[in-house]
Amino acid sequence: MKPRVFFLLVCAAVGAVASKYSREVNEQKPSSDSKTVEFRIAKLNQVWEKALRMQLSPGRQAELHSDLKLQEKDELHWKKLKAEGLDENGEREAKLRRNFNIILAKYGMDGKKDTRTMESNSLKDHDVKEGDTFDDPRLDKLWNKAKTSGKFSEEELQSLRREFQHHKDKIHEYNLIMDTVSRTEEIHKNVIAPLEGEAKEHVLHQKHSDLKQKMRDLNQGFERLRKLSHEGFSDDSEFREPRVIELWEMARRANLSDDELDSLKEELKHFENKVEKHQHYLEQLELSHQKLKHVEALGDEEHIMRNKEKYNNMAEKTREMGYKMKKHMQDLTNKISKSGLNHNEL
């Protein structure tokens, strides 16, 4: 065979392999609405493509992207552990599968019609409507009392509403997890091999323990809201952001020394700044999207391109910031849990 012919055949073979790899691993298609974002795991690309077709709001897209990036990190880490034989009972794999299913349900992509409100309220704190509710009679009653009590300034009401919304999201998350565990139980009923069944029974027992802890956390969170609604914010409140307050409460229930608590408090202050910065970017992303839509309606192509570039840059920064914030929260939760708190992330 002539060298030139052989070279062309090799190039063709390499091109075919590259094309196959691209299809299987990197399936993200270009979109006119968003800068292409590629994941190293094909199923995550498929979820992202579906989200783009669904035309989720900019904030929801950014939050989904952050969740998918975190899922990607955890799945790649699991693959490394599995290769080293460190997930023999499959517990880590089951947790990853459950987390993935929760992401699908959270953003309305699990094929089930969910009557619970899915839309995040993170971009609406500054625009509270009288008819807004929290899909829970106890929360609605508390909120209405607090709103009409005269104990809160407008800024404090916005902070309080974020806490109520966070609690509502935690209830929704608990319901999703409970539904996922219930479906897992149905699958495990069909297990034939006794040894496999025993192993999976142990996993299910752990998940029920986790759900009980989640319920305890919800009850404690509601008690905090009840106290806050009746007494108002105190001047010595450590933190403002609900997620940070939740971590601080977890830490105070853990077996931590005073020095460890002081050190963690400083770290949580830095984390709170990160949460607030991410919140600011989410709001700016929404404003950038509204401006882009306004410019597109005017039809000036040059103006449209400039604003689309600004919006895409803002979206990319917001997604990256959201991922770092959520990863930091995951690290903090694990850190507190390992310090003695009987609490496991689901």
C-alpha cells in the first residue's frame, strides 16, 4: 500500500473514532440562546439540552447547570473509587443515582406532573406579591402574621421571606427524596438473591435513617421560623442567609469545641459572602436577559449581538459561581457531619 493511501486511511479511522467519541460523550448541541456548555458525561449533556429546549428562566438554567456540574464532579470521583474497588456494596452509586433523579424532578424533567411549585423564588425577593404563598398552611399562617405584625422593616421582611422560601424548598426536597426512596423499595422487593437482598436492605435502612434526620431538621427549621416570626430579628444574629443559618445550627448541634466553632464561624462568614454574591449575580442575570429581550424586539442586529455577548458572559459567570458556592456548601456540610453530628447528606 502506498504511504499516501495508508496515511489517508489512518486519518479517516481517527476521524471516525473522534466522531463516535464526540457523539457518545459530548452531545451538547450549539444553541442560539446560550453558549454551548459541555459535560464529560453524556446523560448530563442530554439533561442540559432538554433544559434549553424547555426554555427555563435564566436563573433556573444557571441553578441547573451548577447542580449538573456538582453531579458530574461526584460521578467522576465515584468512577475512580469504583475502579479502586472502594464501593463494593454500591451505596455510593445508589446515592448518585438518587441525586440525579432528584435533579430531574427538581427541574420538572422526570416525566411526572408535579403539583408542587418548582420555580425558585431567589429572583423574586425584591418583588413580593400579596397573593404569594408557600404551599403549606403552617408557613402561610406564620408569614401572614409576621407580615402584618409591624415588627419588621421592608429589608427584614425580604430576609424573612428568604428563610420561609428556603424552608419551603427543603420540604419539597424532602418529598422528592421520600418519593425516590419509595420507588427504590419497590424495585428491591423483586430482588431474588438473598445476599444481595440483605445488602440492599441495609442501604434502605440507612436511607430511612437519613429521612428521619431530614424530618428532624425540618421540624427544627420550622421552630426557628415560628420564633423569628413572633420575636423578630435580634441584633446579635450571627448570619443573614438561610443556608448559612442552617449550617450554623447544624454546627451548634454537633460535637464541636469552642475553638472549632469559632473557626467555623469565620469560614461561614466567608461562605455567606459567596452566597450573597451569587444571589446578586442571579438578579443581574435576570436583568440582563430582560434587556436582551427588549433589544431583540427593536431588531438592531449590532445592538442585539453586543447584548447577547454580555448576557452569555453573565450566564457563564453565574453558573461557575453557583457551582463553587454549592461545592463549598457540600464541603462544609461534610465537614460538620464528620465532626460528630449524626447527619448525612442525601
